[in-house]
Amino acid sequence: MFNYTCMELRRLNKQKSTYIILLTAAILLFGLTLMLNISLKALSNLDNSRNNSLDKGPVTFEISLEEQQSSTPLTVEKNENPDPEKIFAESLEEHLDGEPLVKEDTGEDLLLHYFSGYSMLIFLIIFAALFFTAPYQNGYVKNFLGTTRNRSKFVFAQFFTGIVYTILLFVASVIVLLIAQHIFLADQFPFSDIGGMVKTLIYQLFAHIAFLAILLFIATISGKMSTVLISSFLYYLIGHKLIFDLLTMLINKVVNFGDDWHLRTYTVMGSIAQFTRNIEVKNLTQPLLVCTMIMIIAIGASCFTLQKKDI
């Protein structure tokens, strides 16, 4: 297993995609922080302009009538017509689902939102599709797995290499976000609980590694980059919410577990969403246990699949 791990780490170091994915993640995260800063400034300017217009009070003017010798003052208040700036501001303050543009109060919450909001999963999917399937697509896996009896060592070597890359991705992303937030959002979102943020990032790292184990299983069973990309992105964008919402609705019709119960909380992506800075200690057991069980099952299934697979 040690030789397999060294071989995979060497391949990770030589692949151009290793650094391209890290660079792309850094640029996108920096750009998203910059865009958020621009949006907040635009929203602030709209609020200021609207407040200034309201402070001026109603518009008063006189209308002179030729039939009358005296003029009568007429006061007109422009409050009945909709304000376009107000409409734009309100639309900017809300997402499509009705949530506010920024819910976070501190820099830690804003930074952690990129991880609990599944942003890192995009880069993990691309990495897994390129790295885990390369030995099968190139065919060189036959040179060392065709003659060995225990192929599980190669699965663990790939998984360990994937963990190393996930840690690199997390470290690079956190550094970029810290720099970007310090430059653009230091006043709006100050940092006050670095220790809590680091603890939550460790939980997020564990959950993302569990998701990586699922990607490894898909790559092992299919051996094709396109299959990993298509199936993973379909599940990421549509399947996770749609499938488990339907299953939850069907289960609740048979056995009513209450309105708060949802099957999505027993998935890796559901666990990722639960790992926030304000999560209580008593609520950590379920997502940690879910990620652990799914990771063990995915790695075991990968070992079994590779052992029986015709190389």
C-alpha cells in the first residue's frame, strides 16, 4: 500500500489539473467576495438616495387659475406611485427563494457559508472525475493490478491521496477567503471567533472527505470521467433535493415523524449543511455518524467492486 500511495501522490503532483483546480477555486472565491462587496455598496447607495428623497418631504407647488384672482396652494405627495429604486433594492436584498442577500453577521459565518453551501463540492467532483478515473481510462492500471490478488490497497491509496488534496483545497480556500474578506468586507463582517471557525472547518473537512468516498466509488465502478461528472452534478444540482424530498413525503404519509423530520439530514450533503458555527454539541452526533457510516460503506463497496472487476 505504501508503494501505491507514493505512486498516486507522485501522479497528483505531476497532473496539471491539480493546480488548475486550486487556481480556479481561488479566483472564483476571490471574485465572489468582490461581487458581494459591490452588491452591498450598491444596496447602501440605494438606501441613502431613498432616505434623502424622503427627507425632502412632499412636493408643494401653486396652480394659478385665470378665472380666479387669488391662487390656491396645492400639496401633492408622491407616495402612491411605486419607487423604482425601492423595488430594485428590495429585489437585491432577497434571493429567488425569499432569503436575504446576506444572513451572516460575522466574518466567520460568511466564510463558513462557502463550505456549508456546497461550493467546495464542485471542485471535489471535478478533481475526482479527473484523478480517480485516469488509471482506468489510460489503461496503465493493468500493469500493476492485473497480477496482484489484493486490489483493495489501491483503493485506500487513492482515497488517501484524495484526502491530501481535499486538505490542500480547504487550506487554499480559507487563505483566499481570509485575504478577500480582509480587503473588501473587514468593516461589515469582523472576525471574533477564530477557534469556533476552525472547529467547524474540521467538521466540514470530515464531511467533504465522506463525499469524496462516494465519488471514489462511482469512479471505481464506472472507470469513466464522463460518468462521474454527469452523475455527480445531476445529484448535486437536482437529485439530492428532489429525490429526498419525494422520499420524505412518501415516508411521512406512511409514518408521520413530524414536520421537522427530513430524510435529507441523513445524507452527506445534509450533514454538510448542518455543520455551522452555531451547531450545538448534542446535534453533532447524527451528522458525524452519518458521514462515518457512508464513508465506510463507500470505501468497502469500492474495494469489493475493484476486487471483482475485470481489469
